[in-house]
Amino acid sequence: MILSAINRHNGMLPEKVLLTGISLSALFDTLQRIAIASGDPRANQLIAWTSGSTQNTTPELAVPFMGLSLVLLAGSLLFSRWLELLSLQAPMAQALGLNLKRARLLLILFSAVLTALATLMIGPLSFIGLLVPHLTYSLGVHKAKAQLLISALLGGTIMLLADWFGRQILFPYEIPAGLVATLLGGTYFLFILRKI
């Protein structure tokens, strides 16, 4: 929401949204470090949450969130035409009748709601959001509607595997799923960058 408010006046240009996101991430990372360094006993809970742990997730909490996630995933399919047009670049999308400023703003807001839902449940899972769309595209899925569905399935599968692996590797201790996913995602991106 902060990202949208800051970039609303510039038409949600991707490069400015990216730079704003990096700046906000650095700011909130600093605030998190200050909270941890304060010595507050709740700092351990903050560390577990920011690592993407599923340890405290109960079925009573997970089932309603899953239902809401499925409804929002179905809702995201309504944006598939806009996503198809945006992939053609801004001038072509505008020529085909897309209001770029409105489309970008609504897409960012809807993405923020989906991201907030996952973050509230488990914690920040940044590399999954970067990794899965690239994996989906590399599998040959190029249409927006199919990308949304395959990305959701692939992201969920990766998180299940990361959670399982995190519970097994140092049993009886748990490595948070977010850390395992970040380890996989970081390795994958280094591999991709090596090929570019």
C-alpha cells in the first residue's frame, strides 16, 4: 500500500516501483534489526516469523486462509487480459486500449493483498515470488491465465517441499520453510545469472 501511494503520481512505472520496493525493504529491515537488538523477549517470535516458519500454523488458522487464497486466486484470473497486454510493452498496451496507470495501480494493490495474506500466515517469502514465475516461464507457460494457475501450484509445491525438507534435515529441530526456499531460490538465481 505504501509502494502504491508513493508511486501513484508516476503511473506505477516498473523501474520506479522496483527502486521504491528496494528502499522500503531496506527501511523495514533496519526497523526489524532495531526491534531484535532491543532485547525484547518477543524478538524470537519476530525472528521465527521473518524466517518464514510454519511451526505455529494451526488448521484453525490455515483453513480460512486457504479458502480466502483460493477465492483471491480465482479473482486474479480476471486480470489475465491486462497482464497479456502489459507483456506487449506500454505503447502497444495503450494502443490496444489499456489504461496503464489504472491497470498498474490495481494490479499492484491486488498483488499486495495476496502477498499480505501469505506474509501474515507464514512470514515474508520473497524468493518464492521471484523464483516461481521464472520457473513457470521456463516450463514453456507463456499465457497469463495459465501462468497464474501454474505459478500458484508450483509455488505451493515448492513451499510444501521446503517445509518438509526443513523439518527433516536437522530433526528434531526445524529449519523454517522460508529459509529453505530462499536457499533454493538464491541458488537458482545465481544459476540463471551465470547463463545470462
